[in-house]
Amino acid sequence: MNPVDRLGAAVLSGGRHVLYLLGLVYLAAKTTWLLRRQGRREFRREILLQVYFTGVQAIGPVVTLAALAGTVVVAEGLALFGTLSGAEALGREVTVLLLREVGPLLVAGVVIARSVTAIAAELGTMRVQREIEALEVMGVSPIRLLVAPRLLGGVMALLGLNVVFGVAALALGFASARAIAAIPASLFLSAVLSAVSAAGLLAVAVKIVVGGLGIMAIACYHGFDVRGAPTEVPVAVSRAALNALVFLVILHASITLLAFLVGGAPSPMAVIR
Amino acid sequence: MSVAPVLVVSGRVSVVAEGERWSLGPVTVRPGDMLALRPAADRPVPEAALAFARVLATLASPSSGRVELFGSDPAALPYLSLQRVRFRLALVQESGGLLSNRTVAENVALPLRARGDAGDDAVEAEVGAVLGRFGLSDLATRRPHGLGAAAAFGVRAARALVARPEWVVVEGVGDWEASRGGSRSWELIDAAREASGTACAVCLPGAHSEFEAWLAGRGGRVETFAADTRAPGGAEGGRDA
């Protein structure tokens, strides 16, 4: 196969995957609506479990990353902008870099490492052990019982984790700033708040919600794609993790670029300049 | 007045397993009927038995021919109608099938809870009663991976019967004890047949003289499927429904 054919095949394959993922999200929404009166308790239980596994259990790693990222960004900011005179620029840098760019990406990275892999492995194993077949024959929709709660619970967990990351990064970043230089709290906080814009919040919300739906759908898709051999499970796990990471980076880059082009949200470079 | 059949295989239906085509039929099953499906061949063919079990449980369509369950072809039904058909049947799998992240009691309760038509107390009472009948009360809080093969089959049978299905498909003889000439699960499946007219098909990978004798003693019958000499076609094990 020549390189052009290979490229074409890769594009077609990628397009097919995107269509499958969109189809999975659509099916999850449709079955959730159509079967809304069936097994509500089981549905709620699955959502809560997903929020617990993806959100609550990830608080430790997320706070640790927030502390490290906050310290690094503040230290770099102080070196770049100076101390007292640079407090406002530092606050804006923290907001834009940490909360809008690095935070959602790092949090989603933690979720990929912990939950996307776990979901792909769990669903793959359920396929191998014929658990999904058992659900189908019971009249229980696996899309509604297994996929929809993971999509919903995953997005809810990501929203919560981003709030945790933001609070921890700001608090620990400011603590680092205080330790390094005498930055007044009021100046720092007002600079952080002044950098918050509606367009910026919208960009972050899209990154979290679309990113969360996307990576969870990728996890479910690869889990369900296991056909029956146990050896397919590790392959599904690694594909899910890699594809989720690629999707996430493409999504974040696209949204940041779009926000920059539209001009509603300042980019990190604009802050530094 | 004649009773409407549960299952009608008009003409011959075929499935493809391990590259070979196997065909069965015609077969009619009425409420209270019990039949075993097994290969006419001398050698066991578990893949073909499994493929027919999947077809009879609406999980797959045959490669050719038509199967009607409760008067309609499951392959032609939209999802909600297919779901209503599935609420009336149960499959007892030979292996796997129990949700590993749930306890035995939660597994047995799943068909009732997922349909959402019974309160918590009613579900717990029903599950407790079924587990008691199957002698599984002590295992109620255990996870499936901690169960032996016979106990796991008992749990699968309990889960199948808890919602009082009209049609039960069983893969293999499960916890059949040769020394006893039966098992508690099979006695309870037979009791459900007598009490509520549950029809049952057991898909056997090969001949099983003891089980077939037990079945004959209860008015059951054996139907055989045979290798089809036509060229194989269609998806392995039938098309997914």
C-alpha cells in the first residue's frame, strides 16, 4: 500500500471510530430517555458508583498534582514577572494556565489513567465472561445500565475534580507565592478573578463536558469491542488509554485555538506578553 | 381451545458453528413442554449447541430459517418489543454470566430490579424465597468468583426463575449429579414447569442418556440437529440479534 492509500485508510478508520463514538453517545442518551422508568434504582446506583470510583477516589492524586502544578506555575511566574509588581500578571497567569489549560488536561489525564483503563478492562471482562449477554437476555439494556451511567458519572466526576483541582491549585499556588515573596492576598485574588471571563468559563466547560463524554465513550467502546478472548482485554485497555489521550489533546488544542481566534479568551501567551 | 405455542421453528433453521452448518426443525414448543436439543452426530458439538441456545434465547438470529417466539420473529422486532419478549424468557448459561461486581443476592434480584416493577421489600422477599428453595441462602452475600461450578449454576438457575419466565433455555445439564440422577436446580426447573407452565429447552452438546431418561420420565422429548451438507454461510453461530 502506498503512503497516500495508507493515509486515506487511516483517515477513514479514524472517521469510522468517531462515528461509532457519536453513535454510542446517542444510543446512551436515547436508551436513557426511552427506558427512563425501568430500573431507576440500578441506574442511580451505577451513576453513584461511577462518581465514587472516578471522582472521590481520584481526589488524592488530583490534589497532589494541583499542588505541584500550582507551585511550578507560581515559581515560574515569579521568575518571569518579578515579585510585588508582578502580582497581577501572576494571578492572571495562574488563572489562564492552571485553571483553563493545565487543570482540565491534568485532571482528564488522571481520569484516563485510573478510570478509562478500568472501564475498558471491566467491560471487556464482562464481555468475555458473558455478563453482557446475560443482561441482554434479561431485557436489560447494557447501553443503559453500563454505558449511560459511566458517561454521566464520568462527566459529573470530572466537573467535581476540576473544582477540587482549581481550589487546591489556587490555595497551594498562593501559599507558595507567599512563601517565596510577600504577595498580598487581596491583589493576587483580585487578579485571579479579573482573569475569569464568560468565554473562558465556557471554554473550560466544553473541555470538561465534551472531553469527559469523549474519553468515557472511548473506554466503553473499546470494552464492548472485546469479542470473547481474554487476551483481547489488555489490547482494549491500551487502545482505550491511547485513543482517549489523543482525543483529549486534540479537543483541548482545538478549543484553545478557537477561543484564541475568536478572541473571547486570552491565551497564556497573551498574558505573558 | 388450543394453547398458543411458545416457540415455533417452521421449516428448518440453521446455524453455523466452527465452520460447519447445523440445522434443526421443524419444532413446536407449547407451555409446559420440556425438550432437549442435541446433535444427531455421535461426537459432541458444544459450539453448535451454544449457537442454538443463543438463537432460542433471542441473542442471535439463525443463519437461515425462521424462529418465532410468542408469535413473533425476535429478529424483526424493534428494541422495546424485543425487550418485552425477553422479559418473558430466561437463559441459564453454562458458564460465566453472573455479574462479578454483585453479590449472589444482587445477581438474583437483577431481573426484578432492572424491570422496576417491584418495590425493594417485595424484591428482597422474592429473592430470599428463591435462594432458600435453591439452598443458596448461605451464599447470598458472596461474590460469584467465590462459588463452585454447581453453586454458580444454581445461582444462574435461580436468577432465571425469579421473574417467573414462560420460556427457559438452558445451556447444558449444569449441576446434574449422576449419582443422584438429578439435582436441586433441575427439580426446581421441573417444578416451575408443572406449577406455571414454564416451557424449557436444554441445549446439550452431545447425547446424555441419564438426563434424557430423566426428561422422558417427565414427559419431555429430545429433538436433534444435524450437520447440513450445504455450504456454510452467514455469521458464526448465527447473526447477532
